[in-house]
Amino acid sequence: MSALSFSPKVPVKTNAGHRLLISNVQAASKELLTWTERGPHWNRAARACTAALTGNATPQEARRCFRIAAIENGRLLPRIEEEN
């Protein structure tokens, strides 16, 4: 497990409509960059991911902000128990 991994995974809907499980800060950062709608929670999540990547925030804080941004953007999907 990477030092920047987090749990539980965050299930989101991609631009193509597919289910994607985000389990680390790098993947969260990459997914955020694909979103065209960037509200205040997107900005907070992007800053939290950058902070985690530079050692100034925890992966769990980045996860929390990413999850809230996914809700704001209508991309958060329900968790399926076997995904974790």
C-alpha cells in the first residue's frame, strides 16, 4: 500500500459514465483534473491533494475533500461492500 493511499475507496462516475474507485491521492488529483465543473469544493480538494503530495496534509484529509467535491459535482456513487 502506498504511503498516499486512503481507505475506504471513493467510487465516482467518470466523464465517460464509468465507475472508478479512487484509492490514493495521486488518482484523486488526476481525476479532479478531468472535471469541467470546478466549484469551491473542487478547489478545496485540489489544494488538499497538492498539500498531501507535498507532505503538508494527510491522505485522509485529501480523501475527505475529494469526496465532498465529488458530491458537489454529482459524481459520488454509492459504495458497494465488496469494493473495499
